[in-house]
Amino acid sequence: MERNDDIEALLRLAACPGSQGARRLLEQATPAEALAAGPALWSACGLTPLQSARLQRPDGAMLDRARAWLEVPGRHLLGWHDPDYPPLLRRGGNPPAALFLDGDPALLWRPGVAVVGSRSPSPVGVETARELGSALARAGLVVASGMAAGIDAAAHEAALDARGGTLAVLGTGPDVPYPRRNAALHRRLCATGLVASELPPGTGPRSSQFPSRNRILAALSVGTVVVEAARRSGALITARLAGEYGREVMAFPGSIRNPVARGCHRLIRDGAALVEDPAEVLELVAPVVSRLAGDLRGRIAAPIQGVPTGPPRAVIDPAAAPPDPVWRALAHDPGSLDELAVRSGLTVAEVSSMLLSLELEGRVAARHGRWYRTG
């Protein structure tokens, strides 16, 4: 099997909406084999008719853009099947089937802390984010964020200024800076940090893509720190997901009169660690970083190739693809998390993570805290 065939197949899988079915396909075979297997295996692995149709009739213009983007040195397409896929992300909720990467892919394997917060922070919030980003970078940790305006940008810039590692997970294609005024920051990240996205090159901003992006950011990080956030914000989504994935969640308190501190106060009331300086953040994440040493050793300096070159794996019989236990437990009548846990035999945390995956794929919805199938 030629390596170019795998890259081409992985591009088509990456452009297919929803990641769970594509992940299952890549657990059965190489990308080229999975694509060649056809609708029987696709359906057995959970792909919907719409997803199968996308695989059979891909967007030619999108594929052309992605091929041209990948021709530039320093750019990679990393698939679920690849041994270089980061272990922390594998253990998160609904990991992407593939990631488009621009920059230093080894940063995915280094322990990182997500620094997130308001797009309209106070001057004190910006100063806090910069102090935190600089301290984390100087301690050898990767500063992860979403390259949004405000707190995200301040943390990235501070890490870059400290000559440390920093990565941005985008809610657009890897080549689309958002907001546009962060174009210079985007160039710096690609040159000396890392930009990652599950969306193909050329994908513009849409509101639905940013909450989905947050799950990747939360999963890639050993902990998430919120520096100023309103009561309803993307930063709180990232923090909630981090907690569901078993990561450390931390928040800086602020003035009771500051509206962008209220989200942090809510997190602290709900159990997040109250932190007042970077040293406390480092102290909280130190045990997790130590536990990751085994995963990091031997891989951190290895270059990511994007697609493995070893012998292809055999395609298994479609009937052997395991069904999703949470999907089996769901009905068209709404059910609570506890009910779904009993039916599926899983923990509430496991059910919650899988429901997020199904929700992002458009297969389930919630009403008053009760979940049901949408199709």
C-alpha cells in the first residue's frame, strides 16, 4: 500500500462530519483499506448514510486545498491510527479522527496546561494571563489555548516571548486565523509553536465549531486554568469538559463587581481549585505531569510522520465492529444520565463523555437534562 494512498484516504475521512465512525474505521484498517472497504464496513462502524455519501462523493475543492496545504514543509495530517497520536487526547471525550498540524508536532506529547478566559478581559486579567503563560513556559510546560482574542492571545504571546512551547487548537481550518487581528500571532505559532485543527484547511469560522474545538483543548491538557470568564462563555465549556475528563480545573478569583470574574467564582463554588499565582498552578499539575513521564519518554523527540509506513492491518469483518453501548441504551423517549448508566453498564462519567460525542455528531439531543435519539 503506497503511503500517498493513505494520506489521500485520511484526507477524505478527516473531511467527513463526525469523528466516532471514522475512528472505528481506523481501528480496523489503514486509511486506504478502510476507504476501500466500502459502505458495509462504514455502516458497521457507525457512519450514517450522510457520512457514507460524503466519503463516496468528497468535496473536490476542499481536497485540493488540503493537498496543497500539506505540501508545505512543517505541516502534517495526524490520524487516529498513528502511533504518534497523543495519548492524553486518546483518553478524552470524542477524540478527532485526524488533526491538521502546522508547526512542531512534538508539542502534542509534552505536558501542557490550557489557559482560557474572556475575549474582553480587564487589564488585570491580561496581566494575569501573561504572567501565567510566561511562568508555565519557563517551567517547561506547554501553554495551550484557542488563539481567541483576550486571555487566549495574552497567554500564547507570553509563552512565545519566554521562548517556551505553546499550541493553539483552532475552531477554524489550520490556515484561518480567527479573529483576523490575530494573524501575526498565528504566524508566530506556526513558526515556533504549533497550530492544530480537526477542520480541513480553508474552513472559516462558524459558531458551532468552537465548542467542539474546546473538547480537544481540554483533552490535550493536564489541567485547565480559567482567567476571567463570564457566566456563559466558551472558557466554562472547556473547564467543564476538563473536569469530565478527570483533568485538574483551576480558576483565578476576581472582584465581585467584575462581570468577567463571575464565571470563575461559579467554577470555584462547583469545586474548581482557587489559584492566586502561577506557583499554585504548577503545584497542582505537578503530580499529573510526573505520571505522564512514561508516555513521554522515548516519544517526545520523535518526529511525527503523519501516516505510518509499517505493514497494513487486515480489514476485519464488518459484523465484528462493536456497537456503541450508550447508543443502544438511548431511546427516542428522553432518559436521564442515571438511567442510561444502568442500561449501558457504564459509569455516569463515561456515559456523559459518550453523550458529548454523540451530541457533537448530531445523533442525540438533550431536553431538561434528559437525553434522546434524534434519528
